[in-house]
Amino acid sequence: MIGKEEQAEVLLEAMPYITKYQGKILVIKYGGNAMIDDTLKQLVMRDLALLRFVGIRVVLVHGGGPEINQTLARMGIPSRFVNGLRYTDEETAEVVRMVLAGKVNKELVHRLNALGARSVGICGIDGELLWCEKESEDLGFVGKITRVDTGVVLDLLEKGYLPVVSSVGFDNTGNIYNVNADTAASAIAGALQAESLILMTDIRGLLRDRNDPDSLIRKVFVSDIPALIKEGVIQGGMIPKVHCCHEAIRRGVGRVFITDGRVKHSLILELLSDEGMGTMFVKGD
């Protein structure tokens, strides 16, 4: 338990960051272990509520892969993967919509509302938010975002609500698409011209040596990304995540963070402290 003087110092350290973000839009992608562990989930919701209470216009974008896996298994629907990515047929796409836009989304909204952060749950179909086409015929109804209409999100923000968005998209022929939550958050943040985007993940950030957690790279200019890929610093599943960071910056987002959602209060530590938590991506000088 820290003393009163230390508590005051923490608040004073946070003050310039609160001032910087007040009235600005912050998009947060939520998933991974922070979404599975119930204690962590509640802490994340408290952090989001705090950010909202200090005047930051928060938009939460979420996935829910583990919940989808469990539901498919209970329904006896087999999972098929192509190069590590889930093949999504029409039946699976319906399950994705049911789980993400229903169960997962409404649980998060309920938790936020219980904390006093007035929230409204929507998915990419609502207000024609996420227009999609097939990413690849090999993957079925996995969506590639072609257009983002932020009207419904801006309306909710204007009325003081915290929008909670599940990563489901659609096209004008009635098809439903499973959309990667990182991709959805990046596209939405870019369309909103958000001040920052935070991708909550299961690693500390971008590591110079993936076997050394102390080799964290705290700041990356997007112009350095090709070299880091060539050197093997960015590899495997981190490549598409970093691509989302790059895309968000290219579309006008001020800063993008990859931070470890397994750490208690990682959002607050990332945004409202001098040290930060993970890796920050910026356009450059």
C-alpha cells in the first residue's frame, strides 16, 4: 500500500497526459488473455471507465476467439484452419455474429454500465460501420474492410456514450464477415482520426530478441518497419499486427501502442505515465 504522498505523485504524473487526451478519441482493441481472465477483465473495464470519466472519448473494439471456439465445439461444428487462419463458412459466420455481437459484446457493455460508464454495444453491421469483401476465397467469409462509416460511432460519442464494437462486418448482398479485431480497430481509428490506438495483446510489445523480455523496443518509426522485418525482429504473427499499426498511422492516427493486456492496469500505465508499458509506433519527425 503506497502512502498519501506517493499517491499524490502518481496523480501529478498523470495530469499532463489526462490534459493531452481530454476530448480526444482513443480507440482500444481488446482481446487475448485479458479477455479470458475474469479478474483482468474487470480491471480493464475499470481502466476504461476511468479514462471515460476524465474526459477521454473512448471507443472499444473487441474480438472473442476463445468464446467462438467454445461455442463451435458445443454446437458440433468443426473448425478448419488455412495457414493458421480460421476458415469461415456461412454457418461459422453466423456463430461469429451470435457470439461476438451477442454474448461477448453485451457482457462488456453490462460491466461498463455497472461501473457508471454509459456504454452502447454495436457491431460492424450497425449503422453500416464496416463494409467488407472476402479477404480470400480460401478463407471463406473472412472480411477485408473496404469502407468505414463512422457516423454511428460519432453519434454515440457525441451523446456521451462509450461505443463497444464487435468485429463483425457485412456486404450489400447480405453476407456476414468475421473480421480480425486488430484490423477492425486500425480501420476504425483511422476513419475517426483518433489521437491514439492501443492494441492489447499477450506480449510485452515488440522485442529486439523475442526470447528476451527485457529487449523491449519502446519506440518505432513506421519508416523503420521494413528493416525490422528484414532483420527478423518483426516476424510471424507480429507482422500483421505491426501492419495494422502502420495502416493506422498512415490513415492519420497520432500514435499506436502495442501493450501487454496481461499486466494489471496496462492501459493506465501506457497512457498516463512517463514510462509507458509497451511499444509505441509513430510517423516520425
